[in-house]
Amino acid sequence: MSKISFRINTTYTSIENIFIDEYMPKAPAPLYSLVYIYGLRCACAGIQVDNKEIAEKFSVIESDVVNAWVYWKDRGLVLLLGNKEKPVVEFLPVKSLGDGIKETIPQNKIKQLATKPTYKPTDVADLMANNKEIEQLVKMAEATMGKILTQNDTQAIVSFYDWMGLPADVITMLLSYYKDKPMGYIEKVAIDWSEKEIDTIEKVDKYMSRHKDYSKIMSYYGVDRRPTEKEEKLIRVWLDEYKTPFELIKEACQRTVEKTNGVAVGYTNGILKNWHENGINTIEAVEQMDKQFSNKIENNENSKGNTEVIKNSFNNFNQRVYTDEEIMARLAEKNKKR
């Protein structure tokens, strides 16, 4: 395994009081400070180590060490350079939080981690032994899913908590909603929740309510699938910006299917945008608008018909109808005059 090369650009090797006074108390766990201090010690001594060796040093799993480095990077104390084969941790000068340095929370926890940690059975056992919440989470998972978890299932659920940073109560809700789905599907949802920072019960409720809305709207097209990201963006406009009632969305979707014979969310968006711009927010208003449009079309057709009659009005006078005998007599009379 490749060793981490440490570099430091300060002129001292001692731990600054600012780190002890301001950063250590705010660290999520004592381990984060231990990783920083041990890394600093290695940098000063020119010692190369890898994350696995640091994890073994403090009897933790490798993902904890990775999370610690990411945490200190987000606080501006280190730079994570190099690549997976030759990682480099560069220590930066420690600045007081009172100097206007803002703590930044990563917006995307999953993308901060290059790869998903590998959890050995011994790693999972150690986590459960040292963290009662994880032990309880696994028990709750079995009760929620109504089965004994396989080793892979247990490793996945532990990763939701340890790697993705989802709280135990949120993970339990995740499993209750998707207990009939394969674990691979559940893991994708867990990643989605972690990326979107859906980390409270309230956020989960809001997320699930919105996705029920998505399913309801897609059913108006006669399909049973989740909308694409582009489709979701348009649907959010209808719900959040236009405040469109579901009865109008249903009407617009049905008209779309009749016109396009498929799921054309962009076409539906055109209908709803037109209604919104014209202040249409009830079915009665839609029917009135349709009636006005029909009357306009009918009036235009009538106007066109009248124009044609006027152009040909010389043909409209009452003409006398002659019999064959009268025509022959007139021709004979005309010939006599010659």
C-alpha cells in the first residue's frame, strides 16, 4: 500500500494553542484531533505512513481516519494533495476562528471520499462493540426488515452510519420505507440522502412527501416510474413557483398524452405556463378559457365564410330557368332576324 507523504510549511513543530483552544473542542470526535496531531508528528519527523497504519495505531477503522483528514481540510488546516497512489497531506498555518475564518461544512459528503471503505467482518464487530448506537441500529434494521441480515447487508447499513454520516434514526426510516427493495437499491437512496443532506426526520418527511407528489404526477401520464432529473426540475416549478393545484396538473398531463401519446413533461410545462401567465388556477377557469378559444375559432370561420359570399354575390340574383323548347324557340327567332 502506498505511503502518505507529509509536508509542513510552518517553522515550528509544537502544537499551537489556537488548535487546542479553538479547534479541538469543536471536533466531532477526539479521534479527529488524534489523527491531526499524529500526522503533524510524522511530518516533523519525516515519517511516512498510510491511513491504514494510522487506523491500526488508534484501533479504529480506516474510514474514520479518512473522515478526519476531510474534516481538517474543510477547516483549512490541511491540504489533501497528490492522488490515490501517492497521497500528500500538507499542513497549513493555524489561524484563529476569530479572524473571520468560517468553518465550512462539506456540501457533498460522498464526493469528499474517493472510494467507499472496505468493511471487514472484524471492522463491523469492532464498531458494534465500541459504539452502542451502531449495535442498536443493526438490531433495529433486522426488526424493521423482518429478517436476519446477511454480512453484506450489515456492512452496507454500517456504511450508511459510518461512511455516509446518516443518523441512526434516519437510517431506520430509510429501511422502513424501502425494506422490500434490494440492498443495492437502498444503498443508492442512502447515497442520495447523504448528498442532499437529508439527515433529520423532518427532512426525510419532506423528501418522501415530495416524491409521493412526483409519483402521483407521473401516474397522470399512465406510467409507474420516477421522473428524470430534468423532469423533476420542471415539476418543482409547477409545485413551488406556480403553486399549481393537482387537478390542473392532471388535466394538463391528460391533454399531453392525448396530443403526444406519451410522457412529454416539456409539453405539459408549456400548457401549465400558459395557464399560470393567464391567471388560470381552477378547472372552471380552464373550461371558460377553452370556450372563449372555441368561440374565437368559430367567429373566424364565420367571418371567412361571409367574405367568400360577398366575393361571389353577382351569382346570387334570382335567375329565370328556361325550358329546352323555349331555348330552341329563342334561337330560331334569332336566326329569322338575320
